[in-house]
Amino acid sequence: MNDLLGQPTRRRIYDAVCGHPGASARDIQRLVGLAWGETAYHLEQLTKGNLVRRERGGRRDYYFRPDMTWEDRKLFLTLRSETARRLLLLLSESPGLTLAELRERAGISLSTTSFHLRFLLAQGQVEALRDGNLRRYKALRPQRVAELLKEYHDSFEDRLVDRFVRAWAPLLQ
């Protein structure tokens, strides 16, 4: 392990992965300011050495510390999507919102809200509850969302995350 991290460029990439869980290879490349080939080579070496874990998702690979649980990795993949993150934060702050209420608070179209809400349901981050003829939604792990956002706050450039972390901070003491 020390041999792999003894190389300064590889160490920078490792530190970027640890500080920005769920970042894509391109995100890591931008963070460390290296050429694509160099970044890809060192990520591969770190993956082979079991110092980082690669998750394939769609057309991208996402990187994590190897000790991160599957549930946290899934949650981070959700949090890396700006719209899904916004909806998850709204449902963490205000459980029981309907689709229309969620759309209104998020300030996005109904079709976009519906698309991302289906993604959150499929990922097991949100559950739907029946209330007569209405469906209400709530985040399943709001406390864990708050803990991860507080710990990795700097890896998200988002005012909504800032506000959410400030609101949840007293509960995480």
C-alpha cells in the first residue's frame, strides 16, 4: 500500500477520491488538474491495489474509499446528481410531500420531478406512502444524508447543501 501512495501524483488522486466520494473519473481529473491518460492510469493502479473502489454506473465510473458501505456508495451516487440531491434534501427536511408539493418547492418541471423521484424510489432512498388518493414521499435515511453531507460538505458546491447542513448541524452533535 505505501508503495502505491509513495508516488506523489497517485497520492493526490487518492486524496481527491477520499475527499470527494462518488466523484467520476472526469471529476477527479479536474480536481487534480492532470491529463486524462495520467488520471486514468493512476486510478487503475489504485483500484488494482484495493486503495479505491470503482463503481460502474451508466456511462461513467465513480470512485470511493474501499471501506465505504454499499448503502453509503448508493447514497453518494444519488447525492452527486444535483436534481436528485435537491429532491432528497427537500424530502429529508419535509417528509410527506406530494409530487406537486415537491415540484413546487424544487422549482422544476413536473416531468423532471417525476423522473428523479422514480430514480430515488428505485435506489431505495425514498419511499411512497398512501394518504387516501395521494402519494406522499419521505426520505428513508435523512440522518445519514445529513451526516454524509456534513462530513463531505466541501465536495458539493451547492447553497442548498450549505443550508441543509446548517439546519441539521445541531442534531448531529
